Amino acid sequence: MAAVATTVLAGCTRSDGGEDRTSTTTVDAGFSASALASGVQRLGTAPVVPAPQMRLADGLVPPTNRWFSGLVFGPDLLPVFPSPISYTPTAAGFSGGLPTVTASANGITGPAVAQFGLDVGATGMRVSAYDQVAVTIAHTAAGSVVGHSTIAEGSPSIGYTAATGQTVTPTATITRSSRTTGTATGAGQEWAVVVEGGSIAADGGSITLERSGSVVMFPVPAGARDAEVGTLQRAAASPLTGVELSRSGSSDRQRTVLAYRTAARGDTLVVPQRSQGTSGLHCTGLRYDTIDGSVPLCTGTALRFSAPTVTPTTELDLSALTNGDRAELREQVTADAAGIDASSFAADTYAGGKNLSRAANLYTLADQLGMDRVAARLRTTTVAVLDRWADAKGCLTRTEQCFGYDDTIKGVVGQTASFGSEEFNDHHFHYGYILYAAGVMAAGHQDLVDRWNATMTLVAADIAAPTTTASFPEQRVYDPYAQHSWASGYSPFVDGNNQESTSEAVNAWNGLAAWASAAGDDGLRSEATWLLSNESAAALDDSVAPDISASAFGEADVASYDHDIVSLTWGGKRDYGTWFSALPEAIAGIQLIPMTPAAPAYLGSPAGGGASHIRAVVEAATPNGYGVQFGDYLLMYRSLASAADARRALTTARTLPDVAIDTANTRSYTLAFIMAEARR
């Protein structure tokens, strides 16, 4: 990938002739629309399964892995969670809700609730525009659009704009404060209403709208006085049209700006996450309770926040190791390398990707330890496997270790399915491993960059294209408001989308950066660093070291939640559990796998909870010792608590049963990781 940059306009995808929301983004020439289309043509189309039913306007790239994907895919009308509210499409319109937060020993929940909405006389709906934070739904009847509703994460409001003159019916009677403002109560929650280009009927039972007239509604925060509600109504009067993303970074911080655009291009209601701060906003002192904690209600035009920079890396720092450490590692590397040959790499993108990452880390260790012959053999084997994955025509002759392009959903799919990858589940988890291995092996080898570039560019674009093209959506999996990725492709759930393995999401962006570095693509590495840093911050804040204190949750009582971590994050709940196991070692370990060289920078940071938190998490996960699934990663995590903890972990790691060494890992890498912490 040549490091040639072009400036393009990136932003909301639209198909209905409305206003484009755009922001300036620098995109490497390898990710231009024409280059990606050419690469896709060479790869060939090979979808694994038929696409589901889609409610999507023509010309839009299907938005998999979004917080709102449930609006698009499948036969059912499902709720979504534009925090702090829920939004549920109905047969005739939509309903909004302010979820009530409750807790149990193993979960914090805030399910969708129907409190207040509109019957707009629709008989159908489809997504007609979207960006990474906002989505617009076209409500249709008799083949025509009657109006559009728009919602966005970080906004408590739902806006509806009429496509024609019409009368709509609220789901609860409005008590007017004027012809254009009022409040209504449904399911015990008061909502405020403000109308432009129309009026509320005197009896509060209907709203008459001119063409392009609008209704905006939002839940009234607890304790709000009448004057405060009026102020909020004035700020919310103009409906949202979308949210523009811009980013920048330095060696210290990675910065994000989410600009909330309204039809009037002025202030609106904005709700930052608890960890994001309120820079540039005017906050009212009013708050909403969410499953992530109590959050402020503010007015302004943009959210501005940052995360500590996590520098991508593919090497452990072995500089402090003793001669004895190095001798021990050389012996172990020799033993582990003997078990790696062409037959030891799995066929699918997940298991096969993990195997590639394992081999890449073992190769790096051998190289760092001056084991030239072992390193050369590992390189030869791993490069040969990567050659198979990078063969653009591979899927024409086989169904394993190859990629095809799904021309309906617009993405790259490994042709041996794993964990729903054919439905676009978990692509970043899988592809991060492959990109990481390709980056390690191609570093300093331009011939390999040239050989793998076409396919690896498409693999990178599938999860992190810097702008939307006809071939891929912009940053398919990443949500810049939530600051983390979503794992489900089609999100067929009443609790919204979800993500379980925060650490494999972090690994995705470290892997993306590894490939970008090898390919000499500074723009892609910059994007990868921004993604890595934000995903790392969210992993700590949401899952690894969350604040579940009473002070963080305001009026919501979460005292019954009985764990130090949250392992499965949804739009409408947070769970202590996994998709694959109820065992405590799995629940903790899935937040750690694969403990890359970048892991200490965030897991061992002050935001990671400190030594006592690390010890508490590991002890809860290993009541019967470390000879369990993810025992290797739990030992590595324990080593981050202190040098003394690391020395004890090292003793245990030497005799750890082979079954406790994950397929993305080796005993060599486990020992090296812990040694680096023990000698610091």
C-alpha cells in the first residue's frame, strides 16, 4: 500500500436526496473507491449464506455491526438503544422510552420501554440515511414516504419530520403549554414535545404538521422544573440531521469530536457518557440514569473527548531479562517451534487467525533472542500460510484459508464459517489476528507487502475503511460515541447489539496498526492508533475495571451487582457471562485474550484499577488454580499487578498444564510476557 494520500469527503450515507453530512478525512490511495472496487473484483464474490431481509433504502451500504443494525436486518421490528433512550419502531410509527435501570447479582439492565411516540399512519419503514452515530428512518405508506424520524447516540431526543402535510397521533395525550409545546406521560415517564411548522390540537390528541414540519420529543429528567423544561424545549426544537465525526491524535492523547447537526444548525440536547466529560457544553444540572451510570444533560453542538494514546507494538520489551531468562526462553522457543508446521493452522478466520498470531509472536521472540535458524523456519512456515490467505483466487478452488467478497452485504468473508462470521459477526476479532501476523511477517520485507497488499487491504477495509465507498461501509464495527466496537453483524436481539471480547477488539486495532506499519501507510496507522486507544479506554471503563459504585449510578440502585468486571456489554444491559461458558475463568479470560505486547499499556495503566483490582479479578476467576481455560492469560494479567506478583506468576507458568495454553499463545510467549513484568 503506497503511502499516497488523497482528501475525500466522508460522513453520512444517504439515498433519499437529502442533505449530505460530510467531514474531511485523509484517505490512503489504497482505500480509494476505485482501488477497493478493483481489489474486490480480483477477489471475486463468494457469499456463504443468503442475506437476511433488509429494510434499507436503495444505494446504501448495509450497516452491519452498528448499534442500530436491528432496525435493518431480519423480519422483526426490534428496539435499539441510542443512549440514554430506547427507540422502538412500530407498525404505524415509533415509540421512545427512558429505560429504568435495575440490577441483579449478574447483570445491570435497562430494557427498551414504550413510553411515548407517534402514530404517523405508516405501514412500513426503512433506514434511509445513517452515519456511525445517527440514523434516519423513512416511514412509508402505500409506497410513499410520509416522514422521517432521526435518532442519535448521545441525544435524548427523537425528531420526526413530515414529508407531506399531515396529522399524526401521539401515543399519549399531550398537555399543552402553548400551541407548539407540551408534555405527555406514558408508563410513568413524562416526555416533552415541541413542534415547528405545525401545532398541537387543543385536546392534545393530535399534531398537525405542514410539509417539512417537525415534532421533537425527549424524556423530562427527574426533578426538572417547568422553566427548565421550557429551556430544554427551545434547545431541542430543531430535529437532528446527523452527527459528523472528526479525530486527531498526538503521542499523549487521541481526540474525538462528534458534531451534532440540526436542521437549524444550532445547539441541541447532548448527553455525554459518564467518562467523556463536558468540554464546550452548557450542562443543566439535570441527569439521566443509564446502564453505564448517571449522565449529565447538556446543550451544545458537539461532544469533545479524548483517550490516552496506546502505542501499537508487536514486541515485548525484553531488555531487562537476565541471561538465565534468555536461556530458559531459548529452550522453550525451540520446543514450541517444533510443534508449528503447515498442519497446525486451522481453516477458519478465527482459529486460523489465532494460530497465525501465535506463530508470529513465537517468530518475534526467536528473532529477539538471536535464534536465527528457528526464526527462519517459523518465517517460512507462517509466510506460506499467509500466502494462502492472501491468494485472491483461493476461494475459487477451496473453502478454507481463503476470502471471498459478499456483494450483497458488502464485505470480506472467510469461506470456512466460524462463530457466525458468514453473518458478519466478530470480523474484527478474527481479522485482527490475521493482520497482526501479516504485519509482523511483512515488516521490512517489501516483497511480502507487495504480494499480500491487495487482499490485506480488503481485510483491513472490511473492519476499518476510513470512509464509505460502494464496496465497504466506514469503520464497519466501531462506534465512536460508545468508544468501542459491536460484534454482531445483524444484531437480531431485543437488547440491541453486543460485544463480549473487549481484548480481541483491542487486538484488532493493534493488528491493523501492525499491517499499516509494514505497508508504510501512515494514515492507516494513525487511524489504527485512534481506534486502539479508544477501544482500550472503553475496555477498561465498561468491562475490565468498571465503576459500579452508588456514586456513579445516581438514583439507580446497582448494589446487588456482585462482580468486579462486566464481561458482555449490550445496548440495553451489561452481563456477567459469556456466549460460550458460565465458568469464572472464561468470563474474566475473554477480557484478556490474547495479551498482545500492547496489553500492558492499558491493562496495567492506572485506569485499569491497580494491583488490588487485578488480584481480585484473577482470584475470583481461579478458585481452583490456573489449570483452566485462559489460565495462561490470567497469569499474564496477574503479572501486571506488581513485579512480585509477576515473579510468583512465572513460577506457576513454568508448570502450567498444556491445556491451559490458548491456541493463540505459547508457553514461550507466556513466560516472556511475565518475565518482562517480573524484571521491571
